[in-house]
Amino acid sequence: MDIAILIYDRFTALDAVGPYEVLSRLPDSTTTFVGETVGPKRTDTGVLALTADASIADVPTPDIVLVPGGPGQSALMGDGPVHEWLRKAHESTTWTTSVCTGSLILAAAGLLQGKRATSHWTALEELGGLGAEATAERVVFDGKIVTAAGVSAGIDMALTLVARIAGDELAQAIQLGIEYDPQPPFQAGSPQKAPTEIVDAVLAYSRFEAASR
């Protein structure tokens, strides 16, 4: 099973690395970080970088495609090589997946038209405007398209996908192996739970970031 994880400048590290830690443990699988070009892609912090070991042209027919999100997503909304690759790859994928605002890239490529999908909570309105049936669920399956909400939801998505592919026992073994047992210090992981002033602060930052792109 060939797994291709798309990376690009200013992607969010955990969007890609969280699912990688899970999916790369599927038996008889090969995981490749791919980019429009080969080479390092710096994450949204500007400090960490991951390397695209292959170009998208080198991996035309992966079994699983994963598209992470991040501020750099905005540069991939216009039609171009990445969209062409996604459309072509999607014709033969077993699963086409995204994390966070990666679903906006899938939607802009035309893959989510009329499909139920999710994204980071601040991007759901934009996702709906791109033709998807946006929902605030954490992990959404619609046919062979699987989308995850913001950042950490990629781990949940990947574990759920492993269960679909190889069974609950393997998914649970991987969960235990990576000791994924969330016990957050605050109940602030969703806009429904977080204090109003925290929600407002995150929204203000999100709007500032969007305006400065």
C-alpha cells in the first residue's frame, strides 16, 4: 500500500506527522512525503522543516493521499499542478484524506462537491462556500473521502482509517503503541467548550493571519 502525504511551505507539522505516526505502521505499506517539488518544506512555525523525498509527479497513483492544512494552504487554492495531481490520483485511490484546512485544498480541486466534510472550526464556512456539505464533526467519511477537523483530529482520523483497512485490533495496538491517551489540562479544545474570550482571541488571530497572507 502506497501512502502519499503532501507537504508544502507553511503546512502545520502535526497535520502531517500525527497521521504519519499511525498510517506508517500499516503492514506492507510505504509512506512518502511528496511535494510539488522535491526538497525541504518549512512548516508554519518557520523553524521545523520536513523533506519531500519525491515530487507529486513521481507518485501518480498512491493508494492513500493525505493533504494537511496550515497557512500555506492559501497558496494552493488556485488550479495548478497540485490540483491536477489530486484529481488524477483520486481516480484510483482507495482513500483520499485531509486534515484541518487541507480539506479546502481538496474542495478547491473539485473533490468535495456535494460531499460531507470537515475542517478546522474557523474554516467551516469557507469549506461550505467551496461546495462541500460542511460539518463540525471531528472525523467525516463520505465514500472514500475522509476529512478530519483541526490539527490533532488527524490522529483520530488515521486510527479510524486503520480500523477500516486492517481491523480494530491493529488500530488499538497502534493507539497503545503511540500511547495516544489524551488527557488535556483544559476543556478548551473546541469552540463549544472553550471560554468565550479564548474563542474570540483565536478568531481575531485567525482573521489577522488571513488578512496578512
